Amino acid sequence: MAMIETDVLLACMNPQDRHHEEAVKLITSLAGKLMLSPFSLIELDMLIRSGRIQVLDYHEFASALSDLLSLYDIRVLPDGPDIHELAWTLRNVHGLSFFDSPHASTAMAKGLMLYSYDRAYGRVEGLRWKKPSDVI
């Protein structure tokens, strides 16, 4: 089992993303074996609300996201206080961002490989992290 981060999900959903084909290959090849960070849905909403991602029809976007998760049997992991405690430590010790820290702590707490394009994860001792390009 492994976990994908928001950037992989976005690359898969956006045909114009430079990592699109790679993200699609990763998700299709690991169908039924992937989890999604519980913070990815919140991060997506924040990116949309801030204007960093433009979505013309939020309901259509949410429906497409739900279909994608269902089609490839990607389950959203549960949140918990232990994840937030570890995320706080990762922010302070490794300088991870607000969203990178709970993604990393979720993967660590659940013993999962984390797939992401974000090189910041390479600084985190004890985190199993790979870029999708390292696997495909």
C-alpha cells in the first residue's frame, strides 16, 4: 500500500500538467493499492479558493474527483491527533510546509510509501518517499 499526495492527484486530473502521463501511469498501475492523505481534499479546496487552481464548475470538479477515487479504488485515510502531533514536529524539525507536514506524518503513521513530486520530503528522516518518475 502507498499514499499519493495532492500534487500527484492534480497531475492526474489535469491533462496540461507536465507530470500528467506519469501520474496517470502511477495511479493506474497501483489501482486498489493507493491511499489519499486526508488533508488533500482540504488542500484542494484551499488552492481553488485562493485562485491558484481555477475550477469553472466546482460541482463537476468534485464529481470527477469522486469518480476518479472510486474508479481506481483510492481510499481517503482517516485523520487523527497522532498525525497532527507528528506534523507539528515535522514542521519544526524539518521545515515542512503546513500541508506537507500532515501529508508526511500521515504516511509515516500509517507505514506507507508517499508518492509526491515535492523534493522537500527528501529531508525527512524515517519517511518513505519516492517521486512517481522513480517508479514509472
